Amino acid sequence: MGCLLSRLYDSSLRTRAARSRSHKYRLNDPEEVETKTLSPSSTSVPNYSASSGNEAPKPKSSPTVVRKDEAPKKEYSWDKRRKLDPKDFMCINTEDETIVKEPGKINGQQFVVDGCKRCKILVFDHCASVTIDDCSDCTIFIGPTESSVFIRNCKNCVCLFLCRQLRTRDCTDCKIRLFCSTRPVIESSSGMSFACFDSSCEYEQLAQQLSSAHLSTFCNYWSSVYDFTPKSSSSNWSFLNHSGTGDFDAVAQAQSAAGLVTPTEEDRTMFDTLGEQPLEGHEYHYLVLFPLRLKIQEPGAAIASKAFLRAILASCGGSGKEAKLVQVNGCKLAKDEIDEFNGNNVLDSNNSIPSNAAKVIGIEVASKESMKSAVVQAITGELSKYDCILVDQLELMTSFRTKGITG
């Protein structure tokens, strides 16, 4: 009996041990592990409710890190430009007013004039391009314009322009004093009068403005007007006679009022030319050619050329009545053209135009028959100071007047 009880006890112990091992195995098996859910009462997370009066701690913000080697924001040239107001570059629907734009106010921008009556509009600055529409009885001065001045539907206006190109359309009875680097064009216009830009209207800043607008003072073809719509019976345009120049006095008055300084005759760079208008009593023409080298700046060459002209006129009495400036032109010549001009040099000298000249400047002078010998002597005396030649063949002179012209 005792042995039986002993065996039963040992069997019970072995069964418990086996169950214990089986239970331990199930807890350690990841597929058999039971997930226990924590109840709210058993959680250890603090309760931050509004009713409890406890406030949740605010999250800490990350401190701003400033790098000592961080470069400042780069500024560009366009960031420093002044903001432009379009109203500063236009004159719209104005009546009986004087509008003056001093040097530096336009600074190469486009300018617009539209619907003005009985106004004085004076732009003493260089522009990109200019349009003038529907104006009447106005005096308009436009400084050096790199591109075109386009005037449309205007009547009875007095204008002074310096530009690369001039175009008029549907205009009547306008007087224009002009510096133009191409052939002026009129279309569907009548009663138009043209004259050369008056050098007395120069101001100190004009030479620099011409340079900014890429205009050469030697290339002024104001008289080579082209009419797109010519009449068979009469011309739509004519040369402005001297009696009509008083209409431009308002420009000189405005220059003085604006504080602009007029350079002396010795410092002026503009040429007053007669162009292609007929010259009664001045039958004899002379063309002086001299090279413009790359190292010579154009304003300086213009001043030297005008000094040359003054010396010639002084030798002829100084009044300008005996000898007149017909045309000034500056252009590049081909080698065969240079050879032709050199071959027709009438001076007894070894002067010649070098074949590699950057540009050739030509000055055409006309004189009365009675002054022919005096003019030739004066030119010859001045040419001894320069590397120039003298040509008197009218055909060559006529071809050179518009040499290099475009448009």
C-alpha cells in the first residue's frame, strides 16, 4: 500500500512539472503570447484634463542656429534701379501747357505724346523711341533717339528731332528741323517743311546723349526725304525757308529756363548743312576727304572738322555768304573707292587716304564763282595741316553725299 501511494505521488509530481514546462513554453512562444490591454485605471500616463487644472508642458522649440560664416543676401544691379512710373514717360491729352524733361529724366526709355493741343513739349534727353499722335499747334523738341520718331495725325506742329529714323503719316503743315541718320520718310502727308537741325539749339549734354543713342554727328541725311505717296501735280514737302525759323525760338527759351548751358561755337559738334536744296549762285563744289582713325573719338573729330570749316570761311570773308557747307558725311569706303578718290586728288601733294582707314569723313563746300580761287587757296592752306585730299568732280561728290545711308 505504501509503495502504491509513493508511486502515485511521484506520478503527480511529474505531471505538474510537465504542465509547468508546457505553460512556460507557451508564454515564451511569440505566436502564443497573449496581448494584455491596460485599463485607464491601471495606466501610468498622467491625466492632463482641463478640469484637473493641470497644464500639459509646452514643447520646447528648437533654438535658431545662426551660422557665422553665412554670406549676406546678394544684391544685383536691377535691385538698385529706381522704380519707373509710366506717367513720367508720356504726355497724354494735355492742353496749353509746357512740359520739360531735363537731361537724365528719360535716360533711354520710350516716350509717348498723344492728343496734345497748343503745348510745348521739350525732351532734353536721349530716348529709345518716340511716338507722337493726334497733336495740333504744338512745339515739340525730342533729344537723340536711338531708334525711330514716328509722328502720326498731327497738324500745324513745329518740331526739332534728332533720331536714327523719322516717319510721318497723315500729317499736315508741320515744320521740322531735323537730324536724321537715315532717309526721312513721309506718307499720306502734305504741307511738310524740312530744314537742318540748328546747332544753336545744342546744349552741353547733347554730345554725350548722341553717343548714348549711337548716333554719329557726321551722318545727317535730313534733306534726303522719301515720299511714299507722291503727287503728280505738286510735292507734299518742301525745304523750310529762313523766314520760318522764328517759330523755333521757344526751344531756345525753354533751354534757358531749364538751366541748360549752350556751348560756344568752338565746342559745338553739330553741323548746319544745306543738304540737297538748290544753291543759287554757288556753282562750285569742293569735297575734302580725310581719314578718321580708330584712336580718334568722334566728338573730337567733329570739333576738329568744324575748326577746319571756320578757317575756310574766315579766309573767304567769314560771313558764310561766299562759301557754304553743303554736306558732311562719314562712312566706310571700300579699297577700290578709296583708290578712285585718291586718283582724283587735285592737290599738288603726296596726301592720300590710307586703304585701311576706319572711316572717311567728307566735307562738301560750295562757293560763288568769284570766290573760287580764294576758296581753293584757303582749303589748300588748311589741308597742309591734315592728311587730307581735295576732290572737285561733282559726280564723285554727289555719290559721296549719301554714301553709307540706310533706310
